[in-house]
Amino acid sequence: MRTLAFDGHCGASGDMLLGALLAVGADRSTLRPVESALPVQYAVDSTLKAGIESTTVDVVVTDESPAVDHDHHDHSHNGTDSHDHTHAEGHGPHRSYAEVVDILEAMDLPESVAADARGVFQRLGEAEASVHGESLDSICFHEVGADDAIAVENASFELLVQGDMVALPISDGVCDAVTAYHSLIHIPIEQHQAVIDEFARVLRPGGRILVTEGTGEWSGTNPDWLDTGVEMQWHIAGADATRAQVVDAGFVITDEWSVSQTLDGDEEWVFLNGRLDR
């Protein structure tokens, strides 16, 4: 049984995420479009710290120019091998938002990946434009527009899959576990069974499911969630309804527990842990 859990409450840098994803089996070849578009390369290695081995990823410069000699240094991996290369941190010209978008458009990336990357740089550009009292088209990125920042942002998106929960872009029977943590509750109630059926479809026989649900049925909206101007919707079916849908999809519920959580008042959530019975 292989289950991937990521707890990012303290944050994680792009190279940390890349190392973790590659260590658990992400395809290294998905990084090639970025390496082809920028003068950088992903150096994948391993290191041993405090007796724990982990995968490291450095974004390094492939054209050794004098302008970045100050970043040139020796370091060792595994506490033994010593080698030197030029890290790409801050490397490359300062770019405008439009120039960054042009680079993204020139990469041979899946459209969903490119759209996410454009969205990240748009949000960063809008924030910087607001601080400096300028327009998005007139601001100039510094570190976040450098080669390494563009490389890390796009690689992180490339290694992830996004899709509609009622039609997951994943083949049948290839996953070991599915976690739906406070996600099913944002899908219209009439589609909940279809979503849980999708979870069953992508799981291997004996695969596991973990779903959170409210104790009772409730629906509501917030037109300006977290001051973003975006509407948030809740479609909570209740624990009884979701429990029945999990069983109807072919799961055996092996464990169940409740957790109290306070956000906008006291809330009670039910966790359903199930095993696919096929």
C-alpha cells in the first residue's frame, strides 16, 4: 500500500516539492520543456542529513557567464562527493510580466500547466504593481522573474495533475489511495455519488479512501471568500448520506471518527476511512 500525504503547514520551497515528488516516482522527463526553454538544468541528487536520505533538486546554469560568478561555489552531497556548479538563483535578466508570459507561452507545456503558471505570475505582478502604484504591464520582476523562479514554478505544476472531480484524468485502477479532505463538500450534492464512484474507478482493488463530511446537511455561499472577490460554495450532504454513498461505490468503511474544528464558529466533521472491496 502506497499513500502520499503532504503536510505543508510550515511551507515548502519549489526545490523541496520537486525533490519530494521525484523521490516518490514522478517522471523526470516532464522537466525537459523547461530545460529546453531556459539556460538551466535540474540537477537531481541525494543527500544524507541526520541519518535521513532525501532527494535534492538544484536549478543550475548551463551557460557559465561571468555575471553569475558570485554564485559559483563548492558543496558536497551525501557528506562525501564534492563538486561545483553555478546555481541559477536570481540568474537571468529582470523581466516584465509580458516577457515572463512570452517565455511560458513558448514552452511545450500542457495548457493546464501553462495556465496555472500564468496565474501565479499574474498574482505576483498584480501585488507588485499595487505596491509601486504601477500597472501590471509596466512592472518589472526581479528574483521572481529570474530563470530559476520560472523553472521551479513550472516544474512544480508539471508534476501535478488537475481535473474535474466527476471525471478524473486518471486511468482505471492505478491509485493506492484517495484523500478528499474538505473537497467533496464544495461539489453540488447531486454530483457527490459520481465523485465517489470516480474515486472507486481509479483505485486498485483494496485501495483506500479517506473522506471528510459534515455531520448534517447544509448548503451556503460566501460571495467574497477571503476577500478574493471569488464566490465559495458549500454543499454538505451530511455524514449519513455520504456514508451510504461510499458503501454504494463498493467500499467497506473500516474506521470512522469525528473532529471538532473552529473557523467561523464551532464545527464538527466526520472522517470516513474505507477500503475498496474488489
